Amino acid sequence: MILFDLKCDKNHKFEAWFASSVDYEKQLKNKLIECPYCNSTRIEKALMAPNLNTKTTSKINKKNVSQKKLERQIKKFRKYIEKNTDNVGKNFAEEARKIYYGETKSRPIRGESTEKESQELQEEGIPFSRLPWQTKEDA
């Protein structure tokens, strides 16, 4: 199997696996490769970084270090959010509306909302963001 970086005539970039270079050429000639973004069949190889074989343990260690660094950053971000916002719990949608419509003093809040409540807030144009964790254990 071989992985190629490809791009279409509209410059959309994507990856695709092929059994071999010959298989890629055959599919390209028969217009069997389509851009997943616009369905164009005018495809060509994009520039790719070379695949250099290094020790597997080195790759694993780098990945673990990157993962741990990301986890630390998320925890730091979470602490900042908790320190600088009011937790309104399950009343998030109600409190967000009160702030948005000027019924209560504007302040940064966090809390929980159902999928339906989130959809309704979005439809009303009330700005909010989802946090990248579900529970305290996730961060």
C-alpha cells in the first residue's frame, strides 16, 4: 500500500491510499479518483514530505511528549476558564439569554445545556462556545 497527497484542479488537497503506483496511474487514467470536496476528477499528485524511517521508539516518545504537552495546555486552559467565569450549571441557556437580552449584568459564564438548548441559542444568534471537555476528569 502507498499513500499519496493529491490535489484537484481547484487546489483542494487530500490523501488517498493505493495498492501501488501502477494502481494509482490506472485509476487516474480511468478518472476513478475524485476530489472529496468538489468531486472533480482532474487530479494530480501534490508535494509530499519524504517518509524517512527512524526508530519507532523515537516516534512513540515524540508522540507521548506531544500528547502530554497538549494535556497540560488543556488543563491550564480549563483552570483559566474556571477562575474567570461563573458556573451557572444547568441554567446556562437561561442565563445566556438574560445576558444577551440585557435582563442581567453581562459577565462570562459557563455551564451545561442540552443539545436542543444549544440549537435554540444558535438560532437566536446568541454567541457561545463549547468547551473541549465533558467532565472534570477529561481536562
